[in-house]
Amino acid sequence: MREPLRAAAGAAAGIGVCALFALVWPEIAGVPMHLLAPLGASAVLIYAVPNSPLAQPWSAICGNVVSAVAAVAVLQAVPMPWGPTLAVAAAIIAMMIARALHPPGGAIALLAALNPVPVLDAGFAFAIVPVGFLTAALVLTGIMVNRVTGRKYPFRQSVETPAQPQEIRLGLSNDELEELLERFHQSTNIGVADLGRLLAAAEEEAAQHRFDGVTCGSIMTQNLITVTPDVPAAQIAQLFRRHSVKSLPVVDAKENFVGLILQSDLIDALIRGGGRKFRPLRQGKLRAKHVMQPPAGSVPHDLPVGTLLNRLSQHGVQTVPITKDGRLAGTLTRTDIICLLLRGAQNRLAA
């Protein structure tokens, strides 16, 4: 019951603020201020489904205002009984052009057409007072109430996402997600961020089923050969040759993971010996810290293996460092994934 009570209390607060304004200022600049029934529908969106694209401030305020403007224009030009029909149609067109679709806007237009006398008396000022003013008051109250009660409103689509969801987005960008919504005509029903979260949750669930909940820590390569940032390039090359490994993790004195060296990184440094970046090479002082990659690609040991499939399928990604409590615990390679798949296949054949 917590969520229904939260939404109901928020809507009561929002409508209460609007009613208070109507009581304190019954008239602004000669235009009467009074409550409008469609504000109740706006309150449902703002407080009950604050993540919906239809409930965002631009959609709510602009949607109601342009609908009121469209309704006044229609009522001034079209005689009854065509006013209600064309007012709602004009409101929909105006909201979609303004990219501010808000269902209560259609109710604003219909309400104006059903009681046209006071609306025509106010003229286009009707769109500002009471429509725009009270909708803005409802939205501002919604921002405060939703934040106090732990809901995000306005709902902004963040560019940065947590490490785990980033691994399980089916490799789709925000533009591609938006294109999917447009293709299936769902852009007004669900936002890109919400669709991304749904896809992430679905893929995570599928990965859990596919690998039976196997985590990175359970199949990672342990007992790693590591180097410190000051190890010379010649020693790094010897380690690559002696142990037939494709990557060398770089750790500091406290065994904290600070970087990763791939064979290709070292070869690139040796080939491109010129330039400021590789000046230490010309001086015979090339170290691990000069060629290592930053530790941004590491993942926690308890992350499901399936969430790394997209990353390991990308060109150039061969090794993923696995950390535990901030320290390097192991690495996961494409070979480890293939071994896991083969092990699963053998188990299925044996069964």
C-alpha cells in the first residue's frame, strides 16, 4: 500500500496547492482563476507514474497550454456544434507538433468547447490563467513531493549508467532504442531509459538461465602473472614469451589493480617508438606504466558471466580483469567462456 498512498498524498498536495492559489487569487489581470477538472488527470500522471514521458514537466505544462490555445483558436473560428470535435483534434495536433503529448490536454480542449462563453471572454489568456499557471503549480509541487518520497521527477535520461547495466544493454545505443520505440509506435508510452532498463533486466535474466547463475569469479583464471608499473619493457616481453599469455595485469605494492597490458599494446609501443608519448622508449626506459591500459574495464567477481558476452564479442576485447574488494582477483578471457560453453555441452550430452 505504500506506493498508492504515496501517489494519493502527492496528488492531494498538488491539487491542494492549486485550490489555494484559486482561493487567494480568484482573478489575475481580469482573468478568473479557478480549478479545472483535467488537472485531476494531470495529477494522476505526475504523482502515480512520474517516470512516464507523458508526465514530464514539458509535456504537462506545454501540453495543457498549447491545447488551450488550440481550443480558443477553434472556438473563435468554428461555430457550434463542431467546436468540441475540432477543439480536441486541434489540441492533439498541437501537442504532437510541440512534442508535448499530455492526455489531460485533450480534456482541457473539450472542457473549453463545452463551456465556451467564459473561455471566449478570456481569449488566449485562458491558456495562461488558469491553465498554464495551475499546471505549473501542480508540476512544481510534484517535483518537491516526488523527490521527498524517493521518486525521480523530472525523469532525466542519464548518459552514465552503472557498470553492470552497461554490460547488459544488448549492445544498443540510446539512438537505437529510440528508433525501436518509434518503429513500434511506443515513444509516447515508454521512455528510452525505461526501455533500456527493461532490456537490461531481461538480458540479465536470460544470462542467468543460460549459464545457471555462474559468476565471473567461479571460472576466472587465478594465480596470475602480474607486473608492477615500473617493470621494464624488456622484462614484460620475456614474460609474454615465457608464459604464452596474452595479457599482463599491472598491480601496485598493495596488490591493487591499476592497469592491463596486452601484447598488442607492447608491440604498438615498440613499433611507434617515436613521438612524445613513447619518448621513454628512445631513452631505453620504457616501463609498464607507459603502455598499460587504465583499469576502467574491470568487473566485480560476483557479476554473472552472461553479462560479459557483449563485451567479449567486441573486436579487440580479449581479457576482462576481475576484482574483489578493489583488488585484482583474476581475469576472464574468451577462452574461459568457450570452456564454459563446452563444459555445458558435455553435460547436456552426458545427460
